[in-house]
Amino acid sequence: MTHLNFRRRGLAFGLSGAIMALAAPTLSYAADPEVLTLYSAQHEQVIDMLTAAFTKQTGIKVLSHAGEGPDIAHQLVQEGSASAADIFLTENSPELVLLDEKKLLAPVDPKTLAAVPPQDSPSSGHWVGVLARENVLTFNPKLIAETELPASLLDLADPKWKGKIAIAPSDSDFLPLVSAVLVLKGQEATLAWLKGLKANAQVFDDDEGVVAAVDRGAAATGIINSYYWARLATEQGMAKTQAQVYHFDNGDAGALVNISGAAILASSKNKDAAQKFLAFLVSKPTQSMLAASDVDFEYPLAAGVPVNAMMKPRSELHPPVISLEALGDDQPAAALLREAGLI
């Protein structure tokens, strides 16, 4: 598989009102039914595993272009019907919601949609949920006891947390979290919370930086996606990992479960092969392969597939009840992040 990279990190989130152009130029290839062009915001180790298995099973090759989800989504809007992409696979639903709003996505085969719970795909049927990941706090028990951690994510805006927390507001995983607070608490409360975070927090480029800082004792606690704690603990071993995980409860915004999804571009000339790829993603063998791996730490959506041993069972999580449509396309959340001076 070939990788080509879009710009990563330091996201602008399309806030200027004009569509952001990425570092990569618009790509153009002749359609080939034996080659799929994938725009991917998933981790490259995961994509390598998926595409290698798909090509082995079907003979269809995959050309992958990697980048951050919001960047790619805006690139696809810019490219419009001229896009070379057949498929977009991303870690968070809002980018797919944006493309659906722009009418850039094709319907997904109903059999593929039926392979995952209905709440994990949109009512439009224009993309399918593939995996899920949980938001958590990571904390260093040498610096703070678990009993001292807040009951709500919003409590971290209190001045008593100044200098104790780490955040990565320009990481693409942070946007859905802000959207969840916005849905549950409204604009005024969300902006106040973000301004409190700005006053209190150390800011890092990404969740990897946050969990690493907590692990080495540079911060007592941090807001992350649980994926990054599990990956760190796997890479360096639990015995050497100081950082631990704290799960918010009772439907708090901090317990949001993000949905990673995949879509076929309406402009794709290879829709039959693209449908095969989406069906492959949600099949039990593929989901089992990912869950058993040491490179992916997300929740499988296919029924009957056990989760990775590093993760808390999804049935024991208590996320807020927010539909994919209500969570939206992240643009209001991005505007608030900019107003608060966090991006």
C-alpha cells in the first residue's frame, strides 16, 4: 500500500469561513476498479493492517492518503466532485456529518449498515460506524489521588485546577468533546468552561503529548482519548507506566464515546469496490482482528466481538446520550475554541 500525507496537527478546523487548502494538492487519477483511493484519518498502523488484509482477501489494492480528520474533510469539500477519493475513513463522526451535509457522500449498502448498532451510524445511511473510542482523564497517582479527581469534566475550569491539568485543544479528538459540552450545557457554559481550561491547563499538540506528560509527572491529570493511554501502556509495559485512567460517570460530557466511521464519496467511480471495503471494515473477522491487535485500542461495533483486554467493556461505560446528528459537524465547537483562544 502507498501512503501520501496531508498536513497533520496544528489544525485550523476551517474557522476562517473559507475552506482551508491543505498542503497536499488536489489529486487526480484515472478510475481503476482494482485500485481504491482512501483518504484516512485513522492511525497508519491500523490502516496498514486493514488494507493489507483487504487486498489479500479481494485482490483490490488501496492507495492511502493520511491526515487529520478535519483537514481531510475540508479538503474533500474543496475538491468536490473532482476528488480522487473513493472512501473517507476517520476517527470522529463530525467530519462525516459535515460531508453528509454538503451532499458529498453516497448511500452505504443496507447490509453493511445492519452489521453495526443503528445508533452508531447516521439516519441518512450515508456512512457507517466502524469503531468507537472513549474520552477519559489520565492521571498520575503520585501527584493526585483518584478520589480527588472531579465528578464532571466541567469542574476542570475551577481555578483550583490551575497548573494541574494538560489538554490538547488542537487535536482532532478534542472537538467532539467540546461539541458534547455544547449540546448538554449550551454556548455560554461551554465558552466559560473553555476559558477556564485556557487559564488552568498546560497545552500540548496532541493526546500523545498529554498522556506522556502525565506519565512523567509534568501534569497531574489530562484530558485524552483512552486509545492513547492504552497504546502507551502497551508500548512501555504496565509496570513502567505511571499514568492511569479515570472514567467519568452518569452521562457526563467527559465520558463521550466517539464513533469512527467510513463513507463512500458520491463522486467515486469505484463504488462497487468501495462498498466491498466498507463491508469488510464492519465484518466480524476484521473487527476481531483489530480488537486482538496491539496497535488498535478502539471498541468494535460488530456484535459478539470481544474488546481489547486493555479496555473497559463498553457495557460498563456511561457516556452522554447524544445522537450523531445532535453532536453535529463540530463547526460551532471550533468557533468557541477560537473565541476562547485555545486554537
